[in-house]
Amino acid sequence: MRLRPLLTLALLAAAAVALAACMESGDDTTTDTDKGQQEESAPIRISVLTVQPRRVIVYDELPGRVSALRTAEIRPQVNGIIQKVTFTEGAEVSAGEPLFEIDPAPFAADVEAASAVLARAEADLVNATLKHERISALAATQTASAAALGDARAALAQARASVAEAKANLTRRQLELSHATVRSPIAGRIGQALTSEGGLASVGTANALAVVRQLDSVYLDVRRPSIRWEQLEEALESDGSKDARALPVDILTITGRPYAFQGKLLFSDSTVDPGTGNIALRVKVPNPHRQLLPGMYLRARVPSAIYADALTVPQEAVLRDTSGRPHLTIIAGDKTASRREVELGALIDRQYVVLSGLKPGETVVVQGQDRTRAGQPLKLVPYRRALPESGS
């Protein structure tokens, strides 16, 4: 009988504890709801950008191969045996610097022989001149016939011609002697010597003695569709620019790293490749440190279009629907957000060119588009573009 009151007291205590727990739980639920309402009423922080028109140049990255500014094949102009190679392979040579020495003895002997022939011709000229003077004096006193005077004049003219011929022959022999020293016609870097001492230098041979290439500037030859060049010319006319060659050309190495110097567009070819529809372009690139060598492949950022008053938005500001159509989130004057379909152009440095659907001065949401809901207050924060990481 005593157990029943104890059991009843235990049940009453358990019920009281359960009731208190339920009341505490009810208080927590009410607190969470209040917090949710407070969060919904708090302004949503979003990053925005006010678009303004600016001039934008669109570039095409085109692969191309490097070639030397000038290339000179060193060839002999006289025949003979090479006695000496006077340059260091791979070194820089100046214009007129001796590179090969051909045995000069035969050419020196020819010069001496030509000098002797000239001396004899000059002696004959002196004799013919004196004879002509004597005959002329006698003809004046009518003691010499007209025929003798004519022969004297002819002999004098022949002697003068012989002297001129001998002088020309001597000049040629002296030129051959000078050609025994083979010199570089241009300044540049010389490559491997393709012959050595004791080799035969022969005029008209297929192989050169060496090759010199001028590398202080180089050419980069690229190809692009001819229609892109026509579009660029039209854009230049509408933009007020005169010539595409005035636009700089950025150079990228084959690994994508920017080159320290900009190139200059020299010309476009006057013909189009009928097989590919491409047109050849030549870019001149400074190369003071000799980093670029003939045969290398590089990439050139060649101008392809110009927008005089383009509206651009960061890439992260663009959203796409399930069909892939691009949209922007626009902030109205009352700070309400709305989605708008736009037409996009080129992507330049992580900035889209907006072709239609956007007006100058409008505010675009760049970050936080998913947090903009109807009736939700917004806190607009100016968008700041993140700086690229070092080494990227």
C-alpha cells in the first residue's frame, strides 16, 4: 500500500519535467522565427557597377613563325683556297668585317701583270702624242701630207684607248684581289662556318661559306581570315583611325607569357590564299636581347575590331538561363533588381562587350545576383576588380 503514493509522486515529477522542457522548446522556436524575420528584413549586400562607354579594341591571337630581319649568305666572288677563317661561330659581326681569307697570291700576280700592261700602254700613248705633234707641225707648213696627219691622229686615238683598257683591266684585277678577303655585307649574328682552312672557295657553288642574320629586330609572319581584315578596315574608318598599322601588336611566347616589347604591323599581303581564305600579315618585333630566334613560333595579338563607345561588364556579372541565353541583373533607381536579356560580343580581359540590351549609366549587379529577391532591401557596394595573383 505504501508503494502507490511513491509511484504517484514519481509520475507527477516526470510530467512536470516534460512540461518544462516543452515550454523551453516553444521559446526557442519563437526565437528562431524572430531571428529569420530580422535577417529577411536586413539589407542584402551586393556588388554593383555603373557602366560607362569606352573605346575597346578586340584582338585575335594568331600563331606565327619568326624570321630574321635580314639574312646574308656569305659566298665567294673569286675562286681559290681558303687560308684562314677569321670569325668566331655564333658571334656578332659588323658590316664589312673580314670572315674568310682566300689565298691572295694569284690575284696579286694578276695585279702586277695588269700594272705592267698599263705602263706599256701609257708609254705608247706618249710616243703617239709626240708623233702626232710633229706631223701636225709639218702639216701646218705643208711639208707633211694629209694622209700622214690622219695616220698620226689614228695612232694617238688607239694609244689612248689602249691606256683606258689597261686601266680597266688593272681595276678588275685589284677588285679580285680585294675579294680574296670575304667580308660580311651586313651586321648580325653569324652561324656555323660551313667550310674550313684548306677548303675550296668556288664561285657559283650551291653551298654558302656561312650565314649572317640580323636579329636586333625580327619579323613575325602570321595569317588571318581575309574577312577579319576587311572588318578591321571598316571599323577603323568608323572610328576615325587612318591605318591599322598604327595599332600596337602584343607578342606572346609559345607558353603564353607576354613579351617585353610590342610589335608593329608592317603590311598585309596583296593576295589571299585560295585554299584557306587567309591573308598573310608581317609584324616587326624589337629583339635587343636576341631572345627571339628564326624558326621560333610565337603568338601575336593582332587587332581585329574596334568599338568606339563599347559597354563592358565583368564576366561574373553575366548569368545564363537553361537555354544558354545571357542575362544581366539591373538595379533600378528605387534600388530594385530585375533580370534583362542581353546580347554579348567579344570577351576581352574577362570583360564582355554588351552589344544590345544595356544603356550607358545603368547599374549592373556583378556579385550577389542570387541574393536579390522581390521586396528585399539591397545595400549597394561598388565593385572592385580583384588584382591578378603574382606570377600568374
